[in-house]
Amino acid sequence: MTLTGGLGPTVLYVLWSEVGVGFLLLILRAYASSRKNGKWRADFVWMSLAFITAFLAGIFITIGVRRGLGNHIADLPLRQVYDVVYWFYVIIYCGTLSIAFSKFAVTALLLDVQQGGQTTKRRYALWIIAVTFALTSVLEIFLTAFQCRPITKLWRVLDKGSCPLEGSAHAISYVHAVVGGVTDLILALWPISIVWNLQTSRRVKVNFCVLMAVGIAPAIASFVRIWLLKKLYSTTDPTYEFGLFIISATVEAGSLIILGSIPPLRPLFIRIFYGIPLPSQTYGTNRHSQRPMTTNTKQGTRTQVMSALEAEIEEQDEDGAKPGLDAIVVSHAYKVETDGTASDVALPERFEKSPGGS
């Protein structure tokens, strides 16, 4: 017997909408921003794994909804209650992996940006963030899966047995949500610390900070999960609460994949939406990489997360800039060291050459 009702349709709508957007962005990323120096980029590989595990979780969510996930427990026979609980935990395992892989992708992108001897401590900090979340994710999966003896009692709740690790499983779920929210905030705001040290206008910095602040959406979803966990552990209607929890988890995992894929794709979006032809060097090694720059050092590199930098252009200059274009045209990317901080930042073509052409 299949039963799709209650929160089920909402769960499926949110789920497959995000899967569709995430898949489109991943395909675009595979086309435009998947390789560096002939090798697969680590951030792309991690994001691909995040999407694969999220897609598997989506399949399991669909099965769970068809078995009654999101419906009130009073409307379900006991057999289907068991099925809903079983698929809920399978979803949790895949979802936890997807969220972890997404964070690893963002971390890998930031590690690629943080190059140079002056950024060693910052790179260590990024590694610590990634390892901390990895450990909490492993503990989350292990303690949740093996909290009961026999294991089947986890979903066949009326069977004989015990759950000696139930308290530990609940505790690690809270810890995982808190650590997830904090790491989301740190990773979302991290690029701001890079841009703020660059020699550019305050308007550019503020606009970029606002753009990156969108990345706190997964953090909000993670903190909401804490409240939903509390409801879930005290409810008498778990199959319905599962639906609310899955919606929150879907938003968190989906937004990580979507928001984590947008910055590397900005050069492609500019070319598509503004009709501005970008040189092929945007996606490869820059031929101007050895040209000196006055107060900064630079090295040709692929456009990275800092290619999301946007600024309003108040006046059209005499170099042929398009009227009405409110974005810096990204044509090349450089590794910049300013005030002891190294980063990749996309610069407009018209700022690359000095009057002498050097």
C-alpha cells in the first residue's frame, strides 16, 4: 500500500526542485570549472560526491513518502510505521554524508584560494574546521545506526531488545547540528576576510559581503534542525515530524550544493546573461601570469571563489565599457598578496594594463 499525503507532497516538491537546480549547476560546473592544470579540481570532486549522495537520499525520501512519511501516525498501519522509520534513518545516513561532502567542497575551494607562506595558519584553520565536522558526521552515523540491540529495534520499535546508546545518539545529533551551523557561518563569511584586505573601494567590499552573506542560509537551516530534533525526540507523532525534519534537512543540503556551486560559475553567467565574450584564459592558465604588478604580487590562476566579486560602476570610462553594466567584467584571475594575505581575485580587463602596456 502506498500513501502520499500529509507533508509528503511538500517534501517531494522541495526535494526535487533543489535536485533539479543542483544538477543543472553541477553540469555547468563540469563544463566550465571542473579542471585545473589538466586535473580534476578537488572542490568539484567533493561537490559531485555531495550531489550523488543527495540524489540517493532523494530516492530514499521518495520511497519513504510513498510508504507514509509525513503522514500522521494514526493514519498508518504498524507495518508502514516500521517502513517509515526504517527509510527515515537511511535518509539520515545519506543526508549526513551529502552535507559533509558539500562542506569539504567549500573548504577545498577556500584552501585553493589561500596560497602563500603568509596563509599557513589560515589553511590550518580550514583543515581543523573540515576535520571537526567530519568527526561529528562519522559519530552521528555510527551512534545513530548502532544505538539499539539488535539493530533492527531501531525501526521495529516494539520488538524485544534495548537501546543503550540512545542518549548518546540524541546528544551527538544536537552536537552535529550545532557544529554544522557554526561551520556554515565560518565558511560563508571566510571570503570576506580575504576581500577586506584588498585595495579596493568600500562599496565593492560591502557589495561583496552582502553577496557572500547569502551563504548563511544553510547555517540557519542547521540551527532550525536543533529545534526540530527537540520536537522529534518528544513527539507522539513521529511519522509526521519526520516530514518537517526532512524538509529542513533538504533545504540545508540543497542550499549547500547550490550556493557552493554559484561562485565558480560567475564568469560563465556573465558571458551568458550579459553577452560579454570572456577570453579562454578565464578557465585556464593565464598568459599574463608573469607580468609584474606595482605593490602586489600575482600569479596566473583559474577563476576561484573570489570571482563572485561585484561592484557598481558609476561612470562609463573611455575604454569601451558597456553602458548600464553594473558588474565588473571578469576576464582574468590573479593570486594577490596584500597585507600578508594571499588570495585569488578576479580583476576587470580594463584594470590589467598600465598606460604603458606593461
